[in-house]
Amino acid sequence: MSHEGIALISRVAVVAVLIIMTALVRVLVGPSETRGLYMGLGTLGGMGIGVGVASLISVSITTDVSAIGAVLGIFAGWGVAWFFARRIPREAL
């Protein structure tokens, strides 16, 4: 298998893991719109920081690692956002 084929399969696997993890985080957050907003901001902030750091790393290793950086940034963003979101009570529908 070529390098491009391996890269494609790995990106499909990353997308599948992200879909599953996003569903799991949404269940943990609950029905609260405010908690969901905090987690969404954590997702966007983490993705932005992850891609920014990946662009700095990509220069030194001469390959594109922005997808990996974005995924790791999303997880880090969720971790930081959860510190704030857990202080907001869960709202029942």
C-alpha cells in the first residue's frame, strides 16, 4: 500500500474516533445548553491551538501533522472546558 493510502486510512480512522468521542462527550455534558456552549468553545479553542502548534512542529519534521494536532487540541480543549462546565448544574428537559 502506498503512503497516500495509509494516510487516507489513518484519517478515516481518526474521523471515526472523533465521531464516537463527540457523542460520548455530548452524553456526559447532558441537556444543558450552557454546558454545551462551554464544551463547544473548548472544542474550537483546542482545535485552533492544536493546529497552531502542529504548524510549528511541521516545519521541523517536514511533514503535515495538522490533523493529529487538531485532534489532540480538541481533547485538551474538552479537558479545560470541563473544569468550567462541570460547575454548571445539569438541566433536565
